[in-house]
Amino acid sequence: MIITAGSKVKNKSGETYVLDERIGSGGFGSVFKAHCEQNTNIVAVKVLQNAFNSDESYLTFQKETNQAKLLRSENVIKYLYIHDGKEFSEYPPYIIMEYTDGGTLRDLIEHQYGKQFDIGVLKNIYLQLAHGMNCISEHLVHRDIKPENILNFNGILKITDFGLSKISEESTKTLTFKNAGTWLYIAPEAWNGDKNTIQMDIYSMGIVFYELATLAYPYKIPIKTDYSSIRDMHLYNSPINPASKNRDLPPNIVSIIIKMIEKPTKRRFKNWDEIIGALEIEAQPRDVLSVFVNRAVSLRNDKDLQLQKQLAEKKKAEEERENHIRLAYTQYVNTISLPIREFAERFNSQYPHKKSISIKESAPPYSSSPTFSTTVMMPFGCDIKIIGKILFREQFIRSEQTFFDEGPKVVNYIPQCKNRDIILWCKVADTECLGFNLLLLKNNDSLYGDWYILENSTNAFTRTPRPSPFGFELSELPKEINNIGAIHYYKMDLNPLSRSKLLEYISNRV
């Protein structure tokens, strides 16, 4: 049965409610204003748009709504009846709840028209929201806090939609990230799929507190408001100091907001009681001492924001490093390791003897010098060892001449070949030291690089002959790579790597 304006629903006692008009919608479905035919009470009816697509989603609905029914707070919308879609089989799931007609907290913020809230009014709003969340957190994690989910009833703020983000998640499989409006309030750890915690709600409400205090958003919103851009904003951007948006904000209020939107969960408040306690601290007497205390707290707020920026930048650098290592090693596995493994498996299936080719591999750690290796153990002793290293700028230093008389300057750099950055390099050698080097060069037009083989051999200028062809040690490559194409002690041939070249080398060592 499709429920729309004019439809009737009922509760467990048999009372019927007429849906008078649609007053809202969201990822969960639609909200209607309704009246009871038996006593003319005005209520709101929230209708879920999707039926449960699995037993899991139905159990989630039951669990979340059973917890929601336990909530009793002046600052939380009261659920009067919850229909799970089964008690009255002709109806979809819906929730009958108390009705408010004062709009949302978003309306309240926009109604200010640039005039900041009085500090007393602001603290009253904060305390209402904190008390409401304190009640909710005793039973569940809200997961979708934003001004649109906070209703105004004659000056009393009531939090709604608690639990419904998870219900919507189960029924639509779109997680909590239903739209860009919701994305603006999601905690950093939630973007990584971490377990739902009270700290997620504290972060989201911290952004709401910031908007109430400044009538502005704490971050510079990217022009492209897609999933990745908003995610990166929460993970890596530092908030603008709220004191710069509202000069009348007391430093202790600024401290509370900053602590609520710290990126590491351990630096946020542990619970709502801590926030309520911080909000209820009595104002300082207006004396000389308060001037210096406020100045000290303001300075500490600036330092906390600077630290938050540093931690975010560090986290971003670490994540970029891990992604670089992961991508580079994946290219090695797909281009070098996988063909060798396929060759070994095919050989072992075709050679009916006890001796076979075996392979041992070591993946790179996320360290300052991420090296990896592949050892191919041949049945008759001519083993092959591949040692590789993923390159980063901090691993290499050189002196560069500066202008005037400042002297040489030591700088970090990435080794290059063919005027392209080298992503990784390898030494390939058998037990007789015959082999070559492999280079993965950056391709600016592609996410993936291009592979080259560097074969080296002795010539008439060589002072210390080596078995030829051979691969330079990784420690030699930063210097020797510059001699490609030059008159040198060794002959160095650089060519694009082919799969057949690699397999020919492997097959000749069996």
C-alpha cells in the first residue's frame, strides 16, 4: 500500500491517523503531519520508503527502534508508535511521533540574518542539545546529526531521526552518506568505515555548535562537493578559528567547540557529561585576572588549532605514502611477480618429478625505506633473487650550487631516467650474479608507470670486470643511472621491458 497525503494509518490500540500534508522528506522516506480521528491529537508520521530487503535489515530496524522507544528527554522527539511493516501487513514501516511546528535548527540559524546569537541564548541552546544527546547516547549512536534533524518547539529543541540513518543504510545500502548535506557533518573516522561511537556524534554536533556560534561552516567547503573532496576536507583540513568569525565568543566556548571537532577521537570529549560540565562552568568575575586568563585560553586555542593542522597534515602525508607504496608494489606484482608465479605453476604441472620451482616473497613495509623481494628457488640450484625498492624524495640528497656566495645547498630529490621520475627499481640476479635492473618510470598521462630493463655489461674501459650481463646493486643505482648513454666503464642498455624477455631469463635458469 502506498501511503500519501489523505491516507490513514493506525497504532497498536487501533486509533487511526489521517495524513493531512507532507511536511518533509529524506533518505528514509517522507514525513507527514497527521491528526488522530479519535482525539484530534496532532502528530508526525514518518514513512520509510523501502521495505526490508533482508532479514538483517528487518532485525536492524527492530533493534534500532526498540532502543529509540526507550528515550525520554525534553530535548528528544518522542516516538509514540513504531510499525515494523508486519503488524499491519497492508502498510509499509512507519513511525508515529510527537509533532513540532517551529521549524528546524537550520531555520533558526538562517533567521539570524548575520546577527550573532546572544551568548546566554547560545549556551542555552548548547545545553539543550547536549542533554538531548546525553539521553540518546545511553542507548544508541545517532549517526546523522545536522541542523535539519533538530526541531524547534516553542524554544525547546528536540533531536530527531536518531537511529534512522542505520535503518536507511540497511534498506538502501548507501551507508549514512545519503547526500552532500549529511556529508558536511560526518566525523573523519566514519569515512574510513570505523565502528560507530559516541565520538562520531560529538564531532558532528561540534560542527553544529560551530555554526551556531559563528553562523558559518568551520571548513572552507571545496568547490567540487563530491564524496572524495568532502572526505578529504574532514580528514585533512583544519577548522577556521571560531573566534575569528565571532569576536564576542568567550574563549572557553571556543575551547569546547575546538575539542569537539578534533580529528583524533582521543582528543575529543569522552562523553556528553564532560561537555555539559564544561558548558555549566560559571563565568569568571570581570576583573584584571579574567583578562589574563582569557588571553591565555585564547592563545592555547590558537595552539590547539595549529596542532590539529599539523596532525592532519601528518596523517595526509602518511596516507599518501601508503597509497604510493601500495600502487607501486601492485604494479610490481602484476608485471613481474605474477608472470613468474604463472611460469612456476605451469612448469611444476608439466614436470612430473619431486623437484619443483618454489617462490618466496616479501612485501614492502610502510617504512622510510620500503624494500621488497622475490626469491625463485629452482629445482637444480640456479636460484634467482629480485630485490626492489620504492623511491621517496627523502631517501636521496645532493648538493646544488646556489647564486651569489651562499655556497652549495643540500636538497632532497627523486632519481630520474629519461627525464622521468623513477617510482621503483630492482636488481635481478641468479646465483652466478647474471641479471639486470628493472626500472618503473612515472607516466604523467597514466596512473600506472612504464617498465624498463637495464642490462649492463663490461667493456674495454672496465677496471673490475663483472659477470655480464649484470644488475647494479640498489645502492649503486643513484650514481650509475646518470651514466646511461654516456661513455662509461660499463655498457648500459635501457629498453622497454617485455614479458617474453622476463620469461626467457627465468626459463634459462631451470
